Amino acid sequence: MKLLNLRSVSVAAATLVMAVSANALTIDWTGLQGTSTIAFSDKAISLFKTNGGRVNALGNTTAILADGATVPWAFSLPITSITITPALKIGAGQASGSALDIVRKTVDEESGEVITSGIVLANFTLDYTNKKVLADATTHGATTKPQFGVYDFNVATPLALKYKFPLSITGHEVLDKLILTPAAVDLFATSLGLAGDEILALVRGTDFGTLTQDIAVKARKPKVSKTPYVPAP
């Protein structure tokens, strides 16, 4: 069994190194180590807290609690596939099965009723060609907008692949300046009941944080599920 696992890892490593093709090559990463960690910025956290919002982990997402914290503002998403371009560059990365539920609770001034609204972002894709974070976006109680452009991003630390004999590969990357796309600002406003020029300008101008990718051509046990996350009706 150990020999089989070593062979599988070596084949995956060789595939990654030698992925020369006339077409893009998508590599299943469910059996190999890889995570994408989103860490919301202090400004984003303040924006959430001030407006009665928080973020919950769904699907195969894992919440990361800071020391002494009771509410998570960072989340780990398993990478499920990586797409290599013919130029041997990372064209896309996907975290299928991962989801974040952005929830906002407000109190009706007249009735005192607590009103809950929100939007679920699921099955994330990093589109390196267009520098966008895509996700299936579902306003609570509404239909899903598949692979909707949520954030624009900047490459702060380009993916650096390190090779060690025999065919051991690790990679690290940091993306920052996560800014909502204009369409996402409109969708968030509708989904979360945000109104007014001042709050929308704040949402539009907020840097929501960073995305850090770490991969390794080492066996991940057990394999992570890549079944797309589908919000409950």
C-alpha cells in the first residue's frame, strides 16, 4: 500500500511538472494536500460587526478561530482541482464543496422582530486569467447564480513552486486586495438589505482581506469530497 501511495504521488508530481498540452489540463487535487485560506481584513470585520453581519462555514469549509476568539473571521477551503495552462502556468484553482454563509441580522424598529437575511457563496474558483474569485452565489430563498464574479484580486506573492528529489513539490501563494466586483456590490446590497449611499460606498471600497494558497504533492487522507455544495431551499 505504501508503494502504491508513493507511486500515486510521484505520478501526480510528474504530471504537474510535465503538463505540456495544446489544451489546459485540469488535475484532480482531492487526494493531494492543498488549502485556500481566506482571512477577512480588520476593515471587513468591522463592516460585518457594525451592520449585524457574520460569516458561517458550510460544506467542507473549516472555520479558523484566532486565540481567545469566539467568532471566526478566517476559513480554510480544501483545494479540489488545479488547472494548468499550455504555458505551464496555473490558470485556475477550485474549491468545490466549500461554502460560506454571509448572514445579517437586524431588528425592525416598529415590531422589534429580528430579520435575518444572507447570501451563500459556494464552490469557489480562482480565475487567474481575469484575476477574479468566482462562486455559486445564492441569496437566501432565491435561485443560484453559478460561478458569479465576487471579488477582484491582486497577486501579492506569486505562486512559488519548490521541487525536492524525488519529485516532491510544494507551493505557496498570497492574493490580496479582495474588492467586491460592481455586480457583487449590487447583489450583496439586495441579499443583505443594505441601503444608502454611505454604506454602499463603504462596501464598494472595502478591501475584504487575503487568500493564501498552500499545496503539496503529498497524499491527503482521507481524500476530500469534490461534490458541489448546494444550499438548502
